[in-house]
Amino acid sequence: MTETLSPPPAAATSTPMLEARGITKSFGSVQALDDVDFEVSPGEVMALVGDNGAGKSTLIKCIAGIYPIDSGQVLFEGNPVSIQSPKDAARLGIEVVYQDLALCDNLDVVQNMYLGREVHDAIFRLKEPAMEARTVETLKGLSVTTIRSVRQSVASLSGGQRQSVAIGRAVMWNSRLVILDEPTAALGVAQTRQVLELVRRLAAQGLAVVLISHNLHDIFEAADRITVLRLGRNAAVFDRRATTQQEVVHAITAGVPTKVPGISGTGEVAE
Amino acid sequence: MSAADDTVEVPGNSVADLARQRFEAIKAGDVGTLPVLVGLALIVAFFYSKNSNFLTAGNFTNLITQMAAVTTIAIGVVFVLLLGEIDLSIGYVSGIAGVIVAQLQIPDGSWEVKGVLAIVIAIILTSVIGLLQGSFVAIIGVPSFVVTLAGLLFWQGVILQAIGDVGVITIEDSTINNTANYFFSDTAGLLIAAGAVALFALSTLSGVVSRRRHGISSDNLAIVAAKLVGFTVVAFGAVIWANRERGFPFAGVLVIVLLVFWTWVAERTTFGRHVYAVGGNAEAARRAGINVRNIRLKVFMISSGMAGLGGVIFAARLNSVDLGAGGGTVLLDAIAAAVIGGTSLFGGRGRVISALMGALIISTVANGIDLVGYSSSIKFMVTGAILLAAVTLDAVSRQRLVRAGR
């Protein structure tokens, strides 16, 4: 194991929540991911960046069980796991908040939070009061205070509030790893701030968070580490505190796709 | 974001607050049952001014039996519309159910099956039709409009094939005929009203208590009390009125039981929630782990099965089936009823009760026009105009809802 040769990084004292090693995935003749390593630790916000076609979405979909991987290994809390379907991912505690949110506009906040996982009794009667109380509690726990009533329809919410509901739904199920796909893409300045603060709170609660974004400003505000993909390969892993936007942009656009030996969170650019 | 957004604002629950919230909702395009109730009041006032027999007890019980079948079929339509789909086959599928019970009950026929069993068989077989048509929609992905249009033609052909050489089958089985023609005795009617009031009170109060216990009470007790009183007055009023003539019809009780049951399914069960979710955003429902295909199949079975039950009531009312079974205005009346009652054609919005609301409007107009003695040409034109008004209202309120971000 080459990983044991590198010294344990100071930041990651515990086992990573999720560690992907040598992930390879191709669609026909197109090599979408080539020997990609990726990791994220509990309590950490790991940004995943790269130009269009760098393989961000493919990597996420592999982790979420939407695409099966061709080769490579996924470790969850140090144990090798096989994620064959979104259900497998959910069972491990991996939740993905997709860019287009996947909320039902005609349903209210509670109904959306519990969509597909409604609490019911033996004859499928919904336990509305219990669900409503838990929704209020969850949103309060995330300090989402801008939603006036959890019984208003999601269509009446602002973009930031909708994103909060989508994130709240992801964390309500004892999830361990939350993957956010472009959570601030369509939001204004104030709402972006709200969502980024929410992202930080998730990490503060001990969850592992993966943040996919094109917006480096957001990433430098919210992320602890930054993984850069380029053309389906690892380009670099940066520690946010020890790097600059220029460095990251350079890695995104001109970084030499290189295997980073035993991703270490200490921020050296791959030589 | 202004500072006001940072505080949790608890919506008030005084009568004035609730009235204001309702008014705001109407302004924003969420009109609910208001247009139907206003329309109904206008229609009743108009026909009463033309013919004072319109409001007699006899005509009241008539109206209930007339609208029972259409309401039953329209309940199934509501579910299909909630998905954002359509079922054009319900007319002739209801006819198929009529033919099935009629064939089964023929005395000394090759397979004499009577009464409730015959009705159950008809409902099961029509549900299988729904499963078949639903498979094309849910599994293969053929648009429901085309699948059920094909069904409309096909099942019409089957009816002609089945009874073409006799032309008409008389239904002599009294159990089947009673679904449309039985009237409860005065005492039985009052007992049923009392039972209904007791059940309504129980469910309303248990809801209040449960919300209290979870600390999310937003019930205004004055309004809860007003609802209870209102329900009691309507229930007993209807029965007492009907008792002045033949008594309260069984068909009316059947329709109310169906409405309560399907409302419960739509609004209180996991399945119902998933129907709304699929109608609102099928992709979101799929990602949330809902089996969208399964939901679609079940909804098309509900639609056909309810059409089957409605067809039995139609046949029972005529004591026979003929070559026109399920034809004429059955299909369009049922769909129009659901839409006039306020169920959106665009999916995801609507309630089971809209089947009753719309059927009330259509049947009241039809009944009134017959009573006043206008020709049926007027009936078609008026019903058409009402349908157009209802769909226009739906489209406008939808735009307003989008604009108001509700």
C-alpha cells in the first residue's frame, strides 16, 4: 500500500469518511475518469472543481451509485464498500443534492422533506404531526429561519430557501456524507451567503461535505480543501488556507493531469 | 433579504387572520372551491326562479341518483388528472362493466352470478383493463391520450360485439338494481346521518388533539366548532329533506363513502402523497425513490375500476344495458366534472371532492334544463360554456400562482 508511506496529514487525523482510489470509468470509447483518487473527511468541506468535462459529475454519480465504476475501490469509513445503486449509497448515509433540486413545487416543505420516505403507520396513514414537528426541528437545527411556515408550498420559496429545504432533506436521514452539486448556481448574493453558511454548519456538525462549484469565490469561502480534476484525472489537491485562486485556476485550466500520491491534505501541488 | 426574513413569523390563527390568509390566497390565484359554490348558487337560483319544482324533495333525490354514476367515474378521473395524464376510455369501460353485470345476472344463463359478486367481478375486470392500458403508459411510455383513445374505440367495439345481436339486456337482479334505486327508510337515513356526524366529529377532534400534542397547533377552535355544526346541519338537513319523499338514496350514501375513502387515500396515505409528487415533478419523485411506474399503473387501475363501478350504477338506474352503454356524454361529463370542480389538467393540483363539485354543477344544469323544458341543445351549449369557463379559470389561476410564486 503506497498510502502508508506518506506521513499522515495533520488535518486528517481520523479515517476519511469516503475514500475513492483509482476510480476508472468509461462510456464506450470515452474515458470519463482515469485512475482518479478522491477523499473527504468528517467535518470537512471538500470542494470538487474542474472545467466542463473534467469528470466532476461522473465521479459524483459513481459515488452516488448512479453509474457503476469500471475499476477502482471505494472505502467508506475505512471499509471497502460496493455502491451499486442510489439505494446502496443512501444506506451508507450518502446523500446528493442535485443542481435542479428535485423538489416538487406543488407540495409543501414538510411533504418535500419526507418525499419518498414518509412516516406512516401499519395502514399507510401518514403521520403528519410527527413529520411536521421533525421538519421544524431539522430546519431549526440548521439555523434555517427564513422559512415562515413549513406548510407553505415549495413554489412560494426563494431560490435560497428551496436550496435550504433540499439540503435539509439530505441531512435529515442520519446522513454522513452530503454531496452538493452547484448549490449556489442560480442564487443572488445574499442567498448564496445563506447557503454557504449552511454548508459550513453541516461540516461543523461532523458531516463530510463535497461541494461542487464553478464559483471559486464561493469555494474559497466555504471549502477546507479543493480537489481539482482535469480531463478525467486528478490535477491537484489544495489546502484552501495555503493556496490562491490563481493557483487553483491554473490547475483547472493548465494543470498537468497527474496522480497525486496518497492524497494528503497538506496542500502541495502535484509535482 | 430584509431583517423581517430573519425572524420566524408564526401565522396568526384568529378568525380574522384566517379570513385574511384565505383572501390573500384567492388573490394569488388559489381559488379553491369558491367559484364552484358561487356558480352552483347562481344555477340553483336561476332554475328555482324558472320552476319552483326545482327545489322539491322529489327532484332532490332524483338529482342525487342522476349524478351518482358520473361522480363515481369522476373520482377516478381526478387521480388520473393529478398525475397529469388523461383517460379517455372511461366511458366505454363503464359500459363494459354494465355489460358484464348484465351478462352475469341473466337468469339461467351459462354462468349465473348474482348481486354483489357480479359487481365485484365487473370492478376487478375493469381494473385489469386499467392495468393493461396503464402498462402502455407507464412501462412503454406511450402517451396516455393515445393509449386511452385506442381504448375508447376498442372497448366500444367490444360492447357492440358482446350485445350486438340482442341489442339490450334487462337487469332483473335486485341487488344490482338497488345500487341506483334503493332508498333508505326515514329512520335508517337519520341513523346514517348521525353516524356520519359522529365519525366526522371524531376524526376532526382527533386531528386537533394530535396536532396539539406535537405542539404545532394552528387550529382555531371557533372554526372547528363551526365546521362541526355546519356538517351536522347539512347531513341531517339533506336526510330530512329527502325523507319528505322516497327517503335518502343508497346511491348518495355510496358516493359519499367513496368520496371519503378516496379523499383519505389521496391526502392521508403514502400512496396519495406519491400521486401528487409524480404529478408535480416526476423526476423529483423518481430521485426521491418513489416507484413512478408503480404509481402510474395503480392510478390507471383506479380510473378504470371507478369507471366500472360507475357503469354498474348507470346500468342499475336504467335496469338494463344497451348498445349505447358508456357512450354519449358519459366520458366528457366525468372529465368535465373533475375539471369544473377544480382539478388541474396540468397535474399535481386538485382534490377528490372536486369530482362531487363538478358533478353537482353539471347534473344540476342538466336536471334544471330538463325540468324547465329547454331542449337538450341548450344543455350541451351551457355545459360546454361552463367547462370552458372552468378550464380558463384553471389556466388563469395557474399563471397567477406562478407569478405569486405559490
